[in-house]
Amino acid sequence: MTQLEGTVRRAALDQGFAMVGFAPIRRLDHRVEFFRDWIAEGRPAEMAWLARDPERRLDPRRLDPRIRSVISLAFPYDPPAPPPIDWRAELRGRIAAYALGPDYHDTVLAKARVVAQMLEAARPGIVTRLYVDTGAVFEREWAVEARLGWFGRNTSLLNQYHGSYFFLAEIFTDLEFAPAAEPYRDHCGTCRNCLDLCPTHALAGGYLLEPRLCISYLTIEHRGPIPRELRPQLGNWIFGCGICQEVCPWNGDAARMAPVNPDLTPALADLMALDDDGFRRRYAGSAIRRTKRRGLLRNAAIALGNSANPAAIPILVGTLETEPEALVRGHAAWALGQLGGPRARHALECSRGRQRDPAVTAEIEAALAALPA
């Protein structure tokens, strides 16, 4: 390890990063065929930016021809520890652990910037470019190149000592750095927990994720109606999903040992009552704002429908009658159909003639058709 590398490591650790690695920049030729097939198969779905100018992702020198190396950083976050509750009885949703607190994009970027500034002070005039889950950057690939871990079957980056509960950041620079160790070998072995326990079967052999089936994609990136056949599999997830990490042996007992955080399971009735101002106030500076109010309430309506709890019916009836967003009203209609019963049927029948949005009307008709005669 050079003196400069040691200085970078110390600065990164001082900022709370758990891992630091270095790698020279090259074109990721081994990912070309996979990435082009992935795009051709339509897997980016609504994430159109992933398919835009793929060569930039394969070779960061397309972003800046001066780049010679990458410093890959991993910043840990608390694993999930939801309260031991019966979410159906209490009508509570579930939020992925990484989304709690201030938006990680801002937090981790600020810490990476401190490391970059230290590097710039040590070598005045150098080039640095920083990324945290932004820009045309293959973060996990560069973390692998920098020896931070390996690709798990859940497609997350895994490390023997840190599991997968961390964010990645990159500092691209024109300085020359080399890896400090041999590449990580795959340690997943014969384990299939993540594949077998994914509710929507979004993970497949060959370390492949189908975003269009992934609960995280559906609850965050997908903007329209969630396919009806997938809604029951969402359970009470309303923002993201953590199942494939929770069941990974390399995360061990991290979740069990973490402090309980009630913010992971917000009351669904409170969410359904949020107007635009209330949503902005509650989630200002949070990653949850990404899904917008209409997306979060769409997801909350699905969770209510999956609860099998009649106490959800008055909440959904009110939503169907007064909610301004057609997307949310449509999912509330579906949820009422899932819960069933005379009151749900009556609300759907009464609303059928009053709705003017054809998508909502279609949801009402489908919900009524699914109810027993």
C-alpha cells in the first residue's frame, strides 16, 4: 500500500466508510454482452436512463477521458429491525431500511466529497469525479474491481465481513491506483435463499434480476398501475423491499441484533390521509420522496388490500370517494375487492357510476367481478 492509499483509507474510515478499494479504469468488456442483452430484453422498463448511451457505463473514460482510477467506498447503514407486530392486525406498511433518515444520496456524497478534498489537498490539480447511485456508473462492477466483494445471487454486492448492508460511492480520478488484493471469489456456494424466498420470483439463476418483477422496482420506479397479478405478492411493502438481503446468510444475525425501529412500519391509515403538503413535510429530505405521494399511497392501498382486515375497508372507501389521484383510487378499488364483504361491494357499486376515469372504472369492474356472487 502506498502512502497516498493509506491516507485515503484513513480519511474514508474517519468519515464512517466501512471499506475502501482501488482499481485502474478499463472498459468492462466482460459485461458488454450481458448488458446489451439486458437492454434488448426490455429489462430497464421505465428506467430508460439505464439504456441511454450504454458505452458510458462500460467505460468511465467516456465521462471524462482523463480518468485513470477509481476509489470505491462502502458506507454501512443499519439493517432492518421492524417492531415485532402483526402488521395485518395493526394495518402497518413496511419500508426498506436504507430509506430511513436523510436521503443517502446526499449523506454519502457529502462524506465522499471530504475524502476527495483530502486527496486534492495531497495532490493539487488532480481530477476527481464523485458518484453515489447517480450518473452512468456501474457501481457494483467497480466495487468488485476494487476488491470490496462479489456479486451475490441476489445481485447485491456481498462481503464476508460486512454482508450487503452498505451504500456504494465512487471517486474517479486521474491518479494511478491498483487493487490491493486478489479478486474476491464467489462465496454463495449452493445457497438459494434469495431465489427461493423472493415473493415475486424476480431473481433467477445466473445472478439475474428481473426488475419488472422486483418489489423495489414496482414500489419505487414503476409509476403506473402495478400489475394485478403481482399485487398480492407485495404484502405490506410500500417502499422498496429487503427480503433478499434479510435471508442472506452473509448478513447473519444483523437484523436480529439491530435496534427496533418503528419508522420501518408506518400506519397505513396515516399515509392514506396525507395530502401533498403533508407528504412533503413528512418525507422532506428522505429517499421516500422519490416515489411521490401518488406512488406511496398506491402502494399503501395495496398493503391494505393484502391485510385481510375488515378495519381497512372504511379507509379505502374514503379513498375511493375523495382521493384526487386516479391511480390511488384505482388501487383502492382493487383493495376493496380483495377484502370483500357487503360494505366493500356497496362502496364499489356506488362508486361505479360516479367515476370518470376509465382506468378507475376498469379497476372497479374487475374488483366486483372477483367478489363472490
